[in-house]
Amino acid sequence: MIPPGVSPPRLHDLRHSCAVGTLARWYRDGGDPQARLHILSTFLGHVDINSTAIYLTTTPELLDLANRRFEAFAAATLREGLA
């Protein structure tokens, strides 16, 4: 039952959850999300990645995953610079 004043889920909401969840999964799996965006775009039926961007919003999980990725990159870069 949907509480009063709360909208039921829309198709857009489900597409958003799919897009953000897919992006988060790619980060967790260690893949390159940027290189895979065309796959997500095609799956959602978009002609180009720009149309997919409206479904990709920043979430706390995505921020944390991207931050961890950057920290690993920065640490490796600093180690190389000190060598």
C-alpha cells in the first residue's frame, strides 16, 4: 500500500534504479564504467550516451565507490612518483 502523499513508482524510476545499479556493479567488479557506458545506453534503448545521462544521478554508494577507485589510483601514482 502506498502511503498518502507518496507517488507510486514510475517507469522512469525503474530505469533510473537499473542504470545506477548497473554503474555501481561495474565499479564494485573493478571494471571501467566509462568504457561500458555505451552498453548501458544501448540496453536502455538510447542512440547516444547523452540520453542515458539523465538516469545517472550521484548516490552515496556511487560516490563511495568512485572515491575508493580514486584513492587507489592516487596511492599508486604517488608510489610511482617516489620510486
